Amino acid sequence: MKPWHVTVLLIARLATNSFAQQGWVLQSNPLGPQQPSTPALGKVQFVSSTEGWITVEDGRLLHTTNGGALWTVVNPRGSDTVGVGNNPAVSLSFITATTGWVIGTLGGFDNPKGAVVYKTTNSGAAWSRQVLSQWNYGFGIQFVDANNGWAGVVSGNFPTSFSASLIRTTNGGNTWSTVSTWNRKLGFFHFIDSNNGWAVADSVGTSSGEFIPPSEILRTTNGGATWETQRRDNTPGSYEAIQFVDANNGWVVGSSGKILRTTNGGTSWTLVTNTGISSNSACYAVFFLNANTGWIGNSSTNQKVLHTRDGGASWITQSVPVQYSIFSIHFADANNGWLTSDYGGIARTTTAGVTRVEEEYHPGIPVRFELKQNYPNPFNPASKIPFGLPARSVVSLKIFNTLGQEIETLLDGEREAGTYNIDWQAKDLPAGVYFSRLQARQIDGGQAGQFVETRKMILLK
């Protein structure tokens, strides 16, 4: 199963993080709560601002027509036993509200009997079934219009001896033909039209089935018939997902905290290092609306979403109410979005995931732990709370009233070494004295014990 603005002279605008307390809201899953016994969820795709679909690892689908206020179970597989890949979450493709495809493995991944494709042309009321028995497994599918589509399939025994193929249809899936084959590599692709597409390809270990170096980014300009290698990466960490919003702007995300961006169609790729995430974390999901606005799912001890509104020049980190790895993100517009996770998590935002608490991150390394005085102080209604971390640490920043009651948690989780400014909005609180308290514990040796410091703040109204 698998913002921020500069308020101090000469401080560069480097990155932004936002801790969403209500930005992302958990939705009810009819298959069960978030726990290991609940089936993993895969790709989420909305065909309008209210209607959407989610794949389930056992071949079923979740469907909503009211933005996820209610999700219902749809069964395109009938009595088939089917395994559907959830990471990467690429097994579903709708081109309109009525027409869509799902791909999976007939018999399940432990007893594969062929790739199987289900298609609907009436919004999921009925599904046709097509078994592609010349291949053992079906992993990914994408259509760019009613005729042109691609699927990722595998033949042989995975992971000991196999080859992965990209197959294509030009008649809506009535017939499929092989256009490319990769030996002992798995590729996940993204096309923007019938000719132009990109893929990430990862080598696979013979015994573990885990991705191993090298990882590659490939491009085709002829529908997948031939591919040019744009980047080969021999460092630890696989490429997990890829998306392009046009012929120039694309993103690749992966394990070991890898995030890459191109603005020239992949002629050059830039490693993004200003997000503040740990190299021990992984990114499995990426979704951009345009060249500037996008979201990336980051999975570690605490799941979170990275959000940018300026093409990655700065980032907002949003906390989310899911407990397990984020596998898919989809936004219908600049505000309305959904995400899915392992073991059944579904969350929605109507505010782009952004709420009133924002975190400013500067990667310069302080010499010691420190909670500085908020500014301005007194304040109404917003104030910045600065603090510094000399090393990667587990951090908690909370607000208390004069009775010692906890008012709000602004931050809770791992953070990299650096200087931070938390922009706190207290417009909903009464005037009075409040206290900010920072607790921090270094993760990798160094300064022993736990750092705790408290500062007094005065809210005027």
C-alpha cells in the first residue's frame, strides 16, 4: 500500500507555509473510517464543481454529485475480482461528465489474469468491460479526448521478471496497440494532446519490487512511439507522479522529498528546494491548475499539502485531516479541491486549503532554539510570532489564555532547521493577554532535552 510578504528590510521572500485548521475538512467515506482495514483510495477526479469520482483498490468507485457531502459506492467490475493501483493514483480518466475509463488487474495483483478496462458513456450508470489478456497487469490510463488514450500495462511476473508497455488507442478503447516497452521499469505518463506527453520511469528491484535508481523523465512528441530522455537521476528517491499544464510548464514529484519543475517543456528541470519539507518525506500527488497555482501532497510523520500561487517561488504548507499517505489531489477551480489517502481518507477544501495561520520559512540556520517576541505587540488583530530552530526538530507552537487554557495550536510537527515567522490572525478572540509557547526537541542528536519558551502577547480591540 502502499504567503507571505516581507515586513523586515533585506529579508528575502523565500517560502511560505500555512497550517490549515479548517482549510481542509474530512469527508465521510461509506467504506469505513481511516484505518488499515478500510480499502485504500486512489485517484480523485472531478468533472464539475460538484460531481467527482475516486478509485478504490478493490475495483469499486466512489461517486458524488454534491461536492462530497455524500459519497456513494459504484461497482463497475460486477462480480470480477480486481486490483486497482492507488499509488501512483493514475487508474481513472474522465474526459466529460458522461465518459470515463478505469483500468485494473483482473484477478487481483496476487493472481493476475490480465489487464481490464471498464468504460462508461452515461455517467457511471453502466460500464462495459474489456479484458486485455495479452498483458498481466493494468496500472494507469489517460484519455485526452473521446478517441485518443493510453494505458500502462505489464507482462511477465512482477517484480522478478517483467516488462512494462505503453499501449495506445485511437478509437476510444475499442482496440489497443503497443507503442513503447520498458524492460524492468515502470513508467507513469501524462499527455496534453494526442502527440505530446511526458513520463517518469523508475527501475524496479528484482526481489523487493521497490523502485531503485536510476529514475528518468522522458518526452514524446509522436504519441509515445519514441521517447527522449530529458533527465536521468541516480540519487536515492524515485519519481512518483508527473503533470503538465501546457507544453512548457510541468512538475515531477517523488520520494526523498524530490520536487522538480520545468518551464520549457522539460529541456531543463530544476530541483525545488525552498519548500521546507524533509528529505525523509515523500510526495506522491501533484496537481496544478496553471503555471502558477498548484498543490503537492507530502507524506511523512504528519501528512501535509504544499501550495504555491507563484509557480513555486514561495510555498504554503497546509495541514490536512488524513492520517496516512496522500495519493491524489484534484481541484475543480482555484478554491475547491479534494484529496485522497491510503486507508480511506477523503478531505475537501473550499478555500484552496488556506486559512488564517501562515508560516514564513527562511532556511538560514540559527545558533540556538529561540522564541522571539511577537510583533507588533500590542496588536489588533494580526501579529507575527518568530522562532528559530538550529536543527531539524519536532515543534509545537500553541496559544494560551491567562487561565492556562489552550486557545489554538498554530504548529505541530517536524520542521527543518531555519527561522520561521508565524502570522497569527486573532480577529475572532476577545481583547486581553495571551501567551505563545514554543516546545521543540531536536531529532538527530545535538542539543539534549526539550526546549520550552513562553512569550506574553496583548490583543487590543
